[in-house]
Amino acid sequence: MGITVTNDLSPSHHIAVIVAQAHKRAGAILRAFSSRDIYLLMRAFLVYVRPVVEYNSIIGSPATIRDIDSLESVQRRFTMRLPGLKNLTYYDRLERLNVPTLEMRRLRADLL
């Protein structure tokens, strides 16, 4: 299924691998597009990066705050690097872009 689990059944190693891959893709998006349209860049993030972060999130859902923050750092860092949004807080950036946090998306998926 593509999930790495340690001997103590912790998904921390899997999350670290996923976060590293997602950061690489997010950086590639920012380097590849010459356009600085924040909605275009955010759409590319939603299409190419968020599926990596959310793959098997039901099975390998993070339980520790460290893992949750690690996953959230991908979206936090990407939105901070968008033009004109650097000085806003993370939640203000998400509100302006009309995007929920990754934690809220996992919670919604769990409830469904």
C-alpha cells in the first residue's frame, strides 16, 4: 500500500519521507512557473503536492503533534512563498486562498 511502518507501528518515518517528497515538489512548482499568479500556483500545489501529502491519510494518519505539524509545514511553507502573502499569518493566507488546513481535510475525511 506504500506505507512504511516502524517496529512500534509509528507512521513517523513514513510521514518524514512524504514531507520531504512534498517539499521537493512544491519547490519545483515555484521554480517551474514564471507566472506569479497566486491562484495558478495554488492550483498547481493542490494538483501535484496535496495528493502526495494526503495519500493513505486514513491508514497512516498522524497521531503526534510533531507529525501533524510536519505535514502542515508543507502547505504552510508553500503559501508563505507566494507573492504578497508572506506577511500574513498561516490561517489568514488559507482564508484568502479559500483552502482548508490539511488537518481539517483529514478530519473531514475521517468523518465521512
